[in-house]
Amino acid sequence: MSFVEECIQDSLPIWEQCLNSPFLQKLENGKYTITMKFTDGEAEGMFRVSPATDDSNPKTGDNFALHSWTALLFVSLTGIIGAGYAFRKKLWK
């Protein structure tokens, strides 16, 4: 791991602690810049506050319409049963 990568890894807990602070939890939606000041310099980063969304059920692209397929199944079964009944009635004549 390079020196820069090690510095980034070491500073991640500090950034996470700052971003989870009660003050930042109360910010309005929008784009913000944060500056961390250290004894040997500073680091600046940008973040965006977005409205909370319910991601518990992600969209999968599956637009399966169960009621349409159920109706098609019902119509198909009715047609098969009706054709079978008519065929059987014709045989017995």
C-alpha cells in the first residue's frame, strides 16, 4: 500500500465520525464543502445531502403483472375445458 493510500485509510474514521455528527444530521438538502484542519495542513472534501429514500426493495427491472397472467390462465383453462366438453359431447352423439 502506498503512502497516499495509507493516509487515506487512516483518515477515513475521522471523516466518518465528522459526517455522522448531530450537527450534520440536521443539514438541509444540498451540496456542502467540509474542511478538516490538521497540525500539518488541511483536507477538503465535498458531500451532498439528499432526501432519505426507502431502498429496502430495490428496483430489479421485473415488471411482472401477476393479475394479467392470472386472467390469461383463467381464460385459457376455460377455453380448454369448454373445448373438451364440446368434443366429448360430440363423441357421444
